[in-house]
Amino acid sequence: TCCSGSHMLSSHWSKIHLQSRGGSGQSGSRVRGKPYTEHNQLPRQASLHIEDGLLSVCSLELPGNALSGQLPRSISSLRGLRSLNLAENALHGPLPETLSSLSRLQQVDVFSNAFAGPLPSFERSNATLRFLDLSQNAFSGTVPGAWRHLAALRELYVSDNCIVGDIPPWIGSLRGLLGLDVSSNALSGTVSPALGSLSGLQVLSLYNN
């Protein structure tokens, strides 16, 4: 339902995934190329509002819908959320730290928005998070130390932001990493030799730092 330019998520839905007629509906891995661009029929510059009581929602996929405003802190009420895809919208402001309280998250994709502020820690998702794309935003600060505990992580994309500092040596402990893109930031220092221990790495991009 659309009301006053806001997209309301109803409590009886278990999966919210608006797909264009020509879309594949595929999401996730980008190691083999970007798999989707989905555009739907939400009102222009709609904002996102999340009601309480949506415990059974496991997937929220709204890429390419011109959504604006900030991601509400009430995102933390989606306790069963495994996949969050808000790529290619016009969302801004910080990613709420409440997002880090979701312990079942496997995929987070906010590629190409206007999010800013520090990178979230995802400290409660350290055993589940496999895919993280925060690229083409305006995130700043350093790579969170809490990310060293993201043992399930397979793909990490944070290009085209304002991230500073160095590539931390603990990156080598993420042994399952297949894709890593930190290009077009303001990183400094030397390339960590720990990257050499990532034997399964298929995509590595460090340019323009």
C-alpha cells in the first residue's frame, strides 16, 4: 500500500520483493558480474517506513525504486531478516547502528545511494554475513575492527567512499573471501602482505587510493 508518498510494509508479508517484468530476480554474488538492476513502480521519491511486528520478514529487496530519506532505526524490528537490498536508490544519512543487531543477516546491498557517516560494525552478524556491498556512497572513517569477526564473509565491496586509514592486517583472517574491492577511497599505507593468505580470492581491486 502507498500512502502519502511512503511505502508501508504490512505485517502479514513474509517476503517483500518488488520485481520488474523483465528482471531476473537474482541477487547476491557479484564475483561473476553484477546480477541485477530492478526498477519498480513505487511513487517517485517514496520513503521507507517499517512497522513493528514484522518478525517473519526474511527478505527486503527494493533496488532501483528512487526511495529517499533515511533508513529508519526500526529496521532492527525485522529480527528474521536475512537479505537487505536497497541498491540504486536515493537514501541518505547514516546506516543505523541498529542494523548491526540483526543476527541472521546474510546479505546487505546498499550500492549507489547517498549514505554517509561511519561504517556499521555488523557485530551481531559475524557468523552469518556473506555478502556486503556499501560501494558508491559517502561512508567515512576507518574499516571497523569488528569486521575481523565476519568469518562467513565471501564478498566485501566498499569502493567509491571516503574511507581512510590502511587495509588492516587482520583482513587475512577472512579466509573465505572471494571478492574484495576497496578502490576509490582515501586509504593509505602499504598493501598488507596478509592479502596473500586469501587463497580463494577471485576479485581484488585497490586502485585510486
